[in-house]
Amino acid sequence: MDQKSIRNFCIIAHIDHGKSTLADRLIELTGTLRKDKIIQQVMDSMDLERERGITIKAKAVRLGYHSGAGELFRLNLIDTPGHVDFSYEVSRTLVACEGAVLVIDATQGIQAQTLANTYIAMEHNLEVIPVINKIDLPGSEPEHVMKEIETVLGYKSSEVLLISAKTGQGVPELIEAIVHRVPPPAGRSDLPLRALIFDSHYDDYKGVIAYIRVVDGVMETGAKLRLMGQGTHMEVLELGYFAPGPTPEDRLEAGEVGYIATGLKSVKECRVGDTITLASGGARQPLIGYELPKPMVFAGIYPTQADEYADLREAIEKLNLNDASLTFEPESSPILGQGFRCGFLGLLHLDIVVERLEREFGLSLVVTVPGVKFMVTKTNGERLAVTSPVDFPEPTEIQKTEEPWVGISIVTPSGFIGALMDVMQEYEGVYKHTEYLGQITVMGEESQRVRLEYEMPLRSMLTTFYDSLKSRSRGYASLDHEFLGYREARLVKLDVLVNELKVDAFSRIIPPEKAHDTGKSVVSKLKEVIPRQLFKVPIQAAIGSRIVAREDISARRKDVLAKCYGGDITRKRKLLEKQKEGKKKMKMIGRVEVPKEAFLEIMKLG
Amino acid sequence: MMTAVQFAELIHCIGQAFTVDKQAEITAEINPGTLASGYLKDLRSCGVNRLSIGVQSLNDDELVLLGRLHTASEALAAFRTACRSGFDNINIDLIYGLPGQGTETWERTLNLAVSLDPGHLSLYCLSLEEPAVLARQIEAGKLPPLDPDMAAGQYELAEAMLERYGYRHYEISNWAKPGYECRHNLSCWNMDSYLGLGVAASSYLGKHRKTNVACLDEYISLVCSGAATLTETDEETGCELQLAEAVILALRLEKGVDIARFNREYGIDLLRHYHCQISELEDLELLSCKEDSLSLTPKGRLLGNEAFWRFLPEQPG
């Protein structure tokens, strides 16, 4: 295939605006897969992704297309993760493309991640084709959205296409636009090999599969390769492209997108963003600088039953083969036993990992309150990274504490501005700026939309923030955030004592002004959620030795089967057996029996 | 509802098939709302010598709440009719722990019941399975939720009052004047064998707990076709489970577990076999372990389940 006939592009959009449906439609319309063979949303191959409506792993599909003029083109579609937790993966994918199709929902207009993704695409100098999707829906308002795109993003209406990915309307025109507007890849086959790894995936049989974009040179089966950043050596065991299933090939030339099977044991050896070259006589300069993705959110993960620790360890290690950004270290707690302190890219990443551990490995887990990494400078000059409240030094030893801050972008109909500003204040947000977007119909009325810009400590985002935002805006607000850096903070450690026993799992780092309120809500939540015992149980929140809140759970007085006669002895016995089984599922805090749900409930508190 | 004639036939058939002890306890359960005149007298003359009256409450509002068809005065009248019809051994069923009941109304109901001087009283805490309509109303917020602390207080009040009036609290939910204990229930708590006849009836024979088919049509067709068995469920309890059941049932009785008898019957050393459970329950003040018996403390009677489940054997798998 002539390099001039190749087009490498991706689809970027806010969540649920139709990225995956459009991918399906493109695959179908280019004849790459017959309609009856498309299981809805071919490119999301994990059940979990499909359920959450998000793509976690980027994939690449080669589409063949005969243009109106009768020319044959090769379109390489690279599907990107849409979530800000995985922004590192998104930006690596964009580097592999020359163009991006920007999809905007005709019933919603520009949302927070539409903007974030567009800016990244512009930073990478991609040719952006804006597309208004879902024009088939009754609530669609393409004229409003068109105006918004003109004013906010600066594109002319002649550049914007109207489509319905679901029905296919406008999609053939989109494919023509991709062919005509997206430039062919630059790069030369006669130069030494340079290929970018824009994603990787561990396969039990083939080892690590690296998804690559060949920029210069030629990739061939059997080639001996070297990673320019990590230094790993590997061999091309298999080479090919996806159409959409893996299709082996002997060579991939400059401008092409495909995969190689490396035989490597873990994705950590073959990191996204690194440049591949030949082991001998290779290139001098890597394509881009690559950096290790940094975990931002930390939590302790423990098995509910102590004897499942080994199973948990095995499961995390297995998951790690395919998830290079998950970090973990053994940790132990007097109450929870043996577990791991894990680092995640964000809250979504945490949710996904926990759910996969529970579902794919059948584990029952307890997860502690998620936290950020604090940088603490002690009075003796030592500078510590603290990822668990337990490691937070005593107040007397602390000279300075720093915590990560994020920039927040909220897109909302103007009617909710007041409510959302209240929310931001509650969560320690600092107002920066308001940008006016377009009009859209909200609940039957025309409404002005705005983008609110704030800065806030990442710590505040971690528990109930997102839910508050959504509920105070009746679901209309959308959110994007980016890491800004570390700033100084005044913080203390709030401890929780159950029956006078300190429970590490519930400790959290908060500003001193919030001590009383947070203490009160944690303590009342615990009182609600911990069942009455056979003795009275005091629940206390404390800062150091100072109690800031207290509730008592009174002892249970009654629990007996009133009737037990001949006819129902077996049934009553089974009730008792259930009661006995239930005890096994409890976590013990000293003498207090606590159901696993209690830990989860506490985590939901702000 | 069975007629007196049907009662007579039934008792006659039993007499033909079995040897019936002259002192046998023959109980009929009745509802005070549905008594025709002369019915109780007819029952007595058939040979029924004990009555269990489902009074449930002597407060008209509560009776409406429970969906009963009788009023308090009808219940009192039924009792008096029973006495006049020659019944000397009568049990009254009452329910406490009703949503919004309070201790005063409970005390009044108890006083009224005791003033009738029945030989036996069964007091049950409301459980939400019985009138399912109550559960729905509570869920809909039309009634206050059940209050276990209130129920505990009502139970303790009943214990104190009935003791004053000469009743022996011989089982967790049952009180009787000496000699008026319910013999058929005692045989169940003592793990004696018993045979159940009729639809859905249960039996305990040769270490097997069985129940008959629950569907009337099926039962009738099985009987008519001369089927060999009318059993629907049959559980053979293994040794460990049998022992556990025996202990649990015995603990429901005031006299508790007779250690020496258990050791003989089951060929074990009970105190050693359940050593852990017993010491744990003693620490929790739910169990009292004396030289010859194990019994629930007053606190343990209220929290009986906590004692019971601990004696159950581990489930396989």
C-alpha cells in the first residue's frame, strides 16, 4: 500500500457521545466486518468496559476503503480511552495519529471532556474533523451545537459534519472527509526503524502484545528489537494488524499501524510511550519522551477473610501483567490483617481494579478510604511521601505538608451555577473563571451553558464529590480535571475508635477546620451501619488524644425465636444456620462484629 | 373449620388404630370469633379435654391491626363458654411487640387474661411473617417499625407479673400453672417421637423429621390410590445435628439440659464436647452452667438465638 493512501485517525469524545457506536459503523460500512457479524460494539472486548460504557484498552483496526473516485485507501482507526484517569494512554494514542474525529452529542452539546480531548488533539497538531452525532434522536439540536462549536472551538460550520452513528446517516460522507482532510503519515521507510508503542496487552499464550505505529523504517517478523527508553530487548514472534481480528503479516512499513507479539512476561517490560528500534543499527533519537504514569490515588486493599491473602496477592500480580500503571506494596493493619497499599491513576481506575479483582477472581475485599500522596517535610529536614494515613507523622514532627491540587472544569446549564458553586465551596474549591458556551434545551427550556473553572485539592475529590456534583445538577453537569502540582496545606489526622480500639482503615487526613463535621458524620454513619452487639459500643472520632465526636451503640436486648414447635423445627434450625453463616462474613474489630458493607459505607463519606 | 361431628369421627378412628391412654391430652385450637352456640359443649363430649384459644389481644384496636375477626369481649365470652362447657385445661395465646403497642396496653391485656385464670398462657413476640399485611404497612410508613427494646420490656413485664400469679415460666414462650404444661409440645422439646397425620403434618420418627404433602388435592389422591407414603420431605438428622437440636430444644425449657441424661443417651461428655460454646456463653452471661444442668439465664432467654446457633455443627463444604 502506498504510504500516501494511508490515514491514521482516532475518535475522541465525551463519555457516551457515541464513540464506540461510530467505530462499529465505520467497521461495518467499510466492509471490514459484515453487519451480522458485528456484536454490538466490537471494539470493547471486556464485559466490564461494555457495562460501564467506557473503553479501557486502546485498540487499532485497519479499514479498507474504496473512495468515490475509485481509489483504495487504508484507514487505521485507533480507539482511545475517554476518561481522564487514563489521559496518559489517550495522549500516546494521539501521537500515533494524524487526524481525530471529534464526536459531539446533538442532545448534549460540548461537555467537559469534549473540550479536554480537543485541546490535547490540538496540542498534538492533529487534523480535527468535528462531527455532530445522534441527529436521529428527538431531542437533538444540531443548530445550537453547531453554533457552540463555532464560538467555543472556532470551527466553521462548513467543516462540521452531521451524522447518526446508530442509523449510519452521514457516515459515508465522514469517511470521505477523513480521506480528504486527514494528511497521510510522514516518515520514511528507508530510515532506521522507529515505532511508537501506543498500547500493550498481556496474552497468556503470546506474551505481551504491543500495539505499534511504525513511523520510520520497516518492521518484519523475526526482527530483533530494542526499546529506546527502557532498554528491553525482544524479538518479533508475530507481526500483524487487526481487521478487526488479529491478522498476521510479514512486514509493516512506515506509516502503518499494527501489533507485535513479543513473548515478554509483563506489560511493565514494554511500556506505552516507548520507542522501538532495531537491536543493532537502530535509530538515534526516540520519537517522544515517555514517562512512567504516576499513581495519584492510593487505597489499602484487604481480603475480607484473612486466609484469602495468598489468593489476593496472586490476583493482583495477574492483573498487574496487563495494567502497568497499577502499583502495589504489601501492607498490614492490626484490624484488617495482611493486604496491599495500591496506587491508581484515579478513582475510576480504582473502581475498575477492585471490581475486576472481585469479579474475575471471585474475591471478597475490603477497601480503605482512598487518599492522595502527601509530601511531608519533618522538623529534622527529612522529606517523606505518605500514601497511607497510618504513616502520617505526629503533629509535633511536621514542619510542612504539601498535597496535590487539580484544575477542575465543569460544564453545566447556567441554572445550576448557584448549586454547583455551593458544592465547590463545600469541597474546598477555589474559583478561577467562567466561560460561556452555547445554548441547549434543558428540561424543555432553552438554557445557556457555561464552563466553570476551579482549582481544588485532589483529596476533596475522592469520596462524595462526583455524586454531589451530579445530583446538584440533576445529572446535567460534566466534569474534567487535570493535575496542577503540589501546594502547601495545613492538615491533621482524624482517627476513628470503635469500642475504644483505633481502626486504621477509617483514618483520614483532613483540614483541622473540618475535624468536627467530618468526625460527626463518620461517627453517625458508623452508628447506623454497625449492628448492635451484646454489649454497649462507643464510637469516637479523635485528633490525637482529643475526642471530637462520639456516639454510643446500645446493646441488643432481644434476639430469640418465639415459636419452635414440631412442625417447623427444621425451618427454624435453618434460620439459625443462616445466622451462624452470617457471622463468618463479619470482620471483627476487637470484639465488635462489623459487616463488610460497613467499611464500604464509611468510604462514601466526604 | 372442623365440625364437632368431624372431631368425633377423628377421635374414634384414632381410637381404632391405636391404644389411647385414658389420661391422654386431646387439644383443639379454636378462634374466639367463629364459635357457634353449643360447639364447645359438643367438642367436650367427643373427648377433647384441652382448648387452645387464639385470643392474640384483649384490645380491640390491636385486634383490628392483626386482622382478627373477633373483639375483646367476644374473646372473654368464648373463654367463659369454654369453662361452662366443661373445659378445665385452657390455653390463651397472646401477642406482644406490636407496632405502637406500648407497655401499658400490654399490661392491661395481660391483666385481663390473668383474671380469667387460664391454666396455660402462650405469649409470642410479633414476627413480620405472620400478618404479611403488617410488614407492608410498616414498609409504607403507615405503622411505626418494630421495636425490639420495647418487646424486651414487655417480655420482662410479663415474666414478673405471671410469676406473681403462680404461673411457672416453663418454656421461653410458655407459662403454666403446675400440672397444666402442654404435653404435646413438651414431647417435641424433649425430642420424643411423634406422628403427624393429615395435609402438611410433620412427624419425628426414628430420627427422621418428615412432613406430609402440603397440597390438599394431592394428599387426597394419594390416599385414595392407596399410595405407600404421604411424605413430601424426609430429613435424617446425623448424630452431630441431632445432638445440637436436642440441646437447642432443651435450652428452651426452664429446666434446661439434663447433663447426666444427655451423656447417657448420646454417649458423650457434654461439657467437654461443647466446652468452647459453654464458656463463651457464660462470659456473655447468657448461659448458666450448674453441676447437673445447663440453662439459659433470664438475659439468655431474651437473646436465645445467640446461644442456639453456637451449638450447631459446622456446615459441610
